[in-house]
Amino acid sequence: MEEEFENVAFIVGAGGVENAWKPIIELLGRSFPEINDADTANCFFARFIYLLRFYATGTFPNAGIALEGMLNDFKEMKDAIASELIKAERLGIIKPRAEFEHVLHKFIFSTNNKAVFFTTNWDTVLDNYINILGECNYPKEGSDIPTFHFHGSAYTPNELYFPSEIVTEPYRNKEDNQIMGGNHGTIWQTLEGCNKTVLYGLSLDPLDAELSQTLAAGWSSPNLREIIVVNPSHEKVCKRVKLLLDKRYPAKVTGYSPFDLTTSYDY
């Protein structure tokens, strides 16, 4: 008799990487000294995206010239961020948090799991690490776990997705919008086939409404049975998760602290 596998979506954010924002903050801080933490970096990015939209839809004189200048800055910023992240990963400046391996062993590397890995991170620290461990036993021992980047990868700088962006933006060309939309469509369709989701190091920040909607679309499925949140602020994140669930397909929502994986909290 063929062994039955449970399909598990493992979704990880910047909270799973030590010093995740350090290379980006240091890069931006060279030009903008006021940017000294992840919060100020996110505020900077969100305003930058707002201005791109403003100039792309503006009918006032010189709007097109302003947009062209900002798009050049946008490309240079993406290329610089990608370069810094790749270098930081190579030097070990950004690396998996110590708890990451324990989360994998408890929730992912069990006997009957077929895992798919999703990350909102631009770097590839965790995708590489999860497969270096090589303990996924589906479809064969040592096989790679498929990886999807919600917000693009440092190895494809043009596809980096910034805070507050959505799949269809007026400052992108049609082809780039299709790439963004296709990527998110693939993610939610993959999620639809999963029985369980494990969220680790991801806050579901209201700034990223598109991520929330993508997850909501993927979770709107009769296949979904459980969502596990591993986060120091698991109560807050679990409340946000429950807002995204389809009432037709109720799922168990459980929270854990990454520092205590023996104690669970039902929400």
C-alpha cells in the first residue's frame, strides 16, 4: 500500500534569519543616516513606492521626467540590495537563527511530510540551509524541497518586491506585472493543495496586505486542516491568521514560541 503524505507549507519571514535587515540598513544608511533599523527602512521603502505611483499616474508637468529618474534609482537600489545580500550570505553575516533547525525537526522533517518552502525574504539563506540538512524524504532521500520567494530573490534583482507593492503597479511594464502576478498565483495555487501551514518568523504586517490576500486565497481550500504559528508574538499573529480564514474551511490555529516548542496555545 502506498504511504500517504501530509502536504505541509513552510512559510518563513525575516524573523527566521539572524541580522536579516543589517545589510540593507547599512546600505541605505550610507545615503540616509536616519535609516537605522528595519522600521525606518520599511517606512522609507513604502514612501518610495507611493511616490512611484504618484508620478506614474500624475498628469502635471514633468511627471514623466520625475518618474524616469525614480525608476533609475529603483533599479540601482534593487541591484545594490541584491549585491549586499549575496555578499552578506557568503560572509556569514546573515544566517539562520539557532531555533530554525529545531522548528524544522519538530514540524517539517517528520515521517509523513511532503514539504514546500515559501519565504518572504530576498536572500537565499534559509532555502539553502533547509536543503543542506537534506532530511526531506519526499520523493526520495536527500531531495531538495521546492522553494518559492513571495517577494523575489537577490539573484533576480529586477523582481524584488518592496513593502506595500502590489502585483499590478502603474510604474511597471505589462511583462513585469505579469511576472509578479504569475508568481503570486503559483504560490496560492500551491497552498491550496497543502493540509498544513507552518508560519515561522513572519508577522503578517498590515503593510503587506498583498501577502495576506495571497495567503487567504491559498487557505480558502477544503484541504487545509491546521495552521501553526511559531513566533515570539504568536498571539498577535494567530489573530491575524484567523482574519484570513475562509469560514467554509475552518482550520485549527496553534501558536508556539520559537524558544519553547513543547508548549502550544490554541486560538
